[in-house]
Amino acid sequence: MLRKRASITPKQGRLAPVSNRPTPKTTVLITGFSPFGSEDTNVSWELARSLDGHVIDGHTLVAAQLPTEFDASLEVLNHLLMQHHPGLVVCLGQAAGRQAISLERIAINIDDARIPDNAGNQPVDSPVVSGGPPAYFTGLPIKAMLAALRDAGIAGEVSQTAGTFVCNHVFYGLMHTLERRRTMHGVRGGFIHLPVLPEQGTPNMDLDQLQRGLRIAIGCALATQEDVKLGAGAEH
């Protein structure tokens, strides 16, 4: 007997129609990671904490640090979601070698660590969520955000992969929670990778430019209910 083949279509990040949304929440949760390995700086946390308490279009930014660990990162993130009840969630990660603010398109349900995390864990070919969908698309209007960055003269790009380390783990876990938890209905979220700071190496982007870029990206996300059509794909 032939069994029906399971769908491999990624789940779309939740973007509820305006008319179906609950009363808008005025907190934007932004997260960054702790320094990894022997490094003493992680650009994602430096940027997140530098914007803690800032207000964009009436929404207060709340910054929090996630451990660079597979297990603990999602435990902390889920606690933060319950604590702050944000209307928008933007998780940040460090991506050495990238030259632009990278708006991640898709999170995949796989952990495949080339190196151990800060707790010494190194999962290989393991699902982020057992039985979860193969992938989720971001809930952020990444094409509109890209256009806003470019209009401001800030280097930006749409990224087709968040890797298979802790960044993708958090990205997938976030989207799965927003999709499945009833209290999160209408909340949007996604992931952004960042170039390192000048003191960390090259290529890089300075903190002032990163602050400006993230404020523009978040402001665009808050104002945009339907993403725009804009070519930003990759050939390989």
C-alpha cells in the first residue's frame, strides 16, 4: 500500500491580517548571543544592548542575551516571550565573513554542528523540534526591509540560509513557537545576521551603522503589513 508523501513545503511565518490581529503590543524583543568560544565580543549582543530602551514608532525595544548553546538558548527565549509578550521579535546573530546586514529568509529543522557550542554540545543531523515541519519562512517583511536599508545607503541582503548551528536553532525554535502557541497569535518574528565589528576583523560594519540599520529595519517591519516584490535571490 502506497503511503501519502509528506509535504516539504516550509511553513510561512505568521503574518495575520490587520483586521484579525489583537490589540497591537508595544514591545519589540531583540536578542543577541553571548560571546562564543574564545572570543570576548559578539556583535549581536553589542548591538542589541546598545538599543535597549529605545523607542521606535511608539514601540519600546527590550534587549536580552541568549546563551550560545543549543538547549539553553530556546529555554531562555521561551521565557522571554512569556515575560515580555512582545508584538515583534527580532533575533540577531553574528556572521563573520558577511559584508551586509543579512535578513534571513528561512529556518530549517536541523541541527548539524561542525563545532561544539559553549556548553560542549555538538548535535549532528538532529531535528530542532522532533516531528516539526521541515522549515519555516520568516515572519518579517524582509524585502521591504531590504529596500529600506538600501534607500538609506546601508549594505543589506536577503540570506537564503541561517546555517545549521545555534543561530538557525533559535530561528526555527522562535518560528515554531510563534506558529504553535496560542498566546503568540499575531506576533511576528525573524532572524538577522550581522557582520562583525571593526575590532573583530574584516569585513565589518561599525556599531553606529549597525544601530542605524537595525532601527530602520525594525521601523519598516512595524509599518509593513504586506511585503513587497523585490528580486533578492541567489544563483547558488
